[in-house]
Amino acid sequence: MANPTSSIRESERESRVAVQDYVKAIWTAEEAAEGGFAGTGVIAEYLGISSASVSGMVRRLEVDGLVVREPYRGVRLTTSGRALAL
């Protein structure tokens, strides 16, 4: 029987990796836009996933204070998000 505590820790670790992947992709997209906003389509392309998946994670990152969303422009990393990306 699997240890439920270890599976929770593994899930948390996978979640942290996903967050790091996203903020790095957003940072890369911002740099490509020469300091502009990163669009969800561009982020999705970098990560090889759907725009819908990116939108869901962006909402989570915004709640966590890692990004700022600007309607019709995209997202930009906050100071905390940028620190995590680098």
C-alpha cells in the first residue's frame, strides 16, 4: 500500500516544478517581447501545451503574487515571479 504522505509530497514537488516551468516560460516570452507582456498563446507554445491550460495556471500564479495580468495584453512577472524564474 502506498504511503499517502509520500504521494502528497510528490504532488507538491511536481506542482513547484510546474510553477517554475511557467515562470521561466513567461520570463522567456517577456524577453522576446523586449520587456512587454507575454501572451498566453506564446507561453503555451514555449511549454507545448494548450492556451486553456496556461490560462488556468496564470490565474493561480496571479493569486500567488507571481504575475500581473493585463486584459488583452498578457501577463508580466512580478518581482517575486522574476526572482523565481532566475
